[in-house]
Amino acid sequence: MDCLPPHYNLDVFYCQPGLPAAQIGGVHLRVDTIEQAIVRSGLAQHPLGPVGYVVGYAQAEECLHQRLTVIA
């Protein structure tokens, strides 16, 4: 992926719906939750375009820097 520095390992796996991220030691990031928070803040209205994904990518990157597993 172009958005990750070359020293990151990116493992992709299928996750059963409803499986808590904590069960596999991960952090679950949801774009819907990010977008709803932005709308509730009053800063924007739907449709938000790519803003939820941009925020999600930034949050995922921060978690990866902390060596956490990210599930999105």
C-alpha cells in the first residue's frame, strides 16, 4: 500500500462479523463512527466525501506507529 511506510508489515485477513477486535489484540476503526462524530460536531453535513476515510487513515497510521493491530 502506498499509504504505509516501507517498514510496515500489512497482513490482511478475513474477520468474522461481530468478532471483537480485542479478542485478537486489535483496534477496530469504523469510518461510519468517524463520520457520525464529524456530523454531530456540527462541522459538516452528509455527504462528507472522503473526510471519514482520511481521518480513519490518520488514526490507523497512529495506531500502527504504536505497533497495534488495526482492523477497519
